[in-house]
Amino acid sequence: MAINNLSPAEVTRYARQMALEGWGREAQEKLKSSRVLIAGAGGLASSVALYLLATGVGAVRLVDQSRVTLSDLNHQVLYRERDLGKAKATVAERRLKDLNPFSLVEGQAKTISEHNISRLVANCNLVIDAMNNAPAGYLLNQASVKFRIPLIHAWVWEMNGRLTTFWPGQGPCLACAFPETTNGTKPALLGPLPGILGAMQALEALRILGGMGPALLGRLLIFKGEYFQLSEKPVKANPQCLVCRRLYP
């Protein structure tokens, strides 16, 4: 339920998006009352978090156990050389708080595991998989299904990316779409790719949280940066899926 709690400063701050047909004050108030879990604090998460905070999401919980390294700086725009060796979640929390004083930001420097996943998604309206980590993605998917929370998934490699949305009970889950776990070494990656896919994740998140509804449910969007080519393919629920089959008759 939307709460009429936008201050005059917030109305001015978000005026450009509130002027959009289909958005307006009601959607902005829904956005402010939303809580989002961003899994990861790397390249995808940098882009997602910056745009969600800039546009007025009420609260963001960002979880990542890693520390800033020099090779992160070509694609993780939240960090600077002075941050080398520091916990990404801690640095990201501080930087994002500076971006928007009207939003709450909580950074947790920890590994996502089966022991803490339920606590991490607690009270969240949306989960964003921005980790490029298959085992963690499957944990997020299990929590998404268990608590009936939508999950926006993205993955980037080399000059390519993929993006889709999973909504328990309304379509496939991540295990339906990607039943095999493949998680090798850190992929080669051109800097802007996570920014592009992360911005797309943020846009889909705004659609969901603002009440417009998901655009990518049952659709896997594929971006090939080498050719600036977007394509898509359908993703369907697997009636034999061990994770989500109980949601379907």
C-alpha cells in the first residue's frame, strides 16, 4: 500500500520521472515504500544500486563478501583506487548514502549461504541477482520461490549479457531456465557491459516496484555487445523442476 510521505524536496528531486505517463506520484510513493536486496557489489550491482538510489527506492540491502581489487576498477564504478583492499559492501554503503539521503542503505560484507539467505531476503519486495555467481544465484532462486519474491537475474561475460525476471507462481524459476551450474574463473569482460545490463536490471526493478509490472517475465533478453545486437528467447516453467514445481497444479 502506497504511503503519502514524499517531502517537497523529494517531489522536486523526482519530478522528471513523476512527469512520465504511467508513473506519477503514486508510483513514486510505492518506490519509496519498497525494500530491495541486491546480491553482489560488483559491476552489475554498481549500476543497479546507483540507479535505484538515484530514482528513490526506499531501502537497499547490498550483500557481498569480497574486497576491492585493482582489476575491479575497469567495470565497478562505485570504487576508486583509494578503496583497494576495502570491503565492497562497506564502501558501497557509504557512497550510496551520499547519493540519496532519502533512502536507507545497508551494506553487509558477508557470503550469501543457506544459513543466512532467509534473513537477507526478509522484508524485501524484490531480489536482484547481480553476482555472476551460479551457486549463489541458485540460493537466491530458492529463497525467491520460498517467499514468493520476484527475482531479476543478469549475467555478463566478455562482450555479452543476459537478463530475465522470475516471479514465483507466474512463470519459470532460475532453475527451470538454467538447470546446470556453470561457474568457472572470472570471465574476460569489457568495462561497460555490467553497466548496460545493470541499468536494464534497474529499469525492470522500477517497473515492478512502481506497479507497471515486469517486462521480462518468461523472456530471456540476450545482448551481444560486439554487434550491438539484442535478441530474446522464451523461457518456460519446467513441470519437473525440483525448486518450483510445487507452485503449479
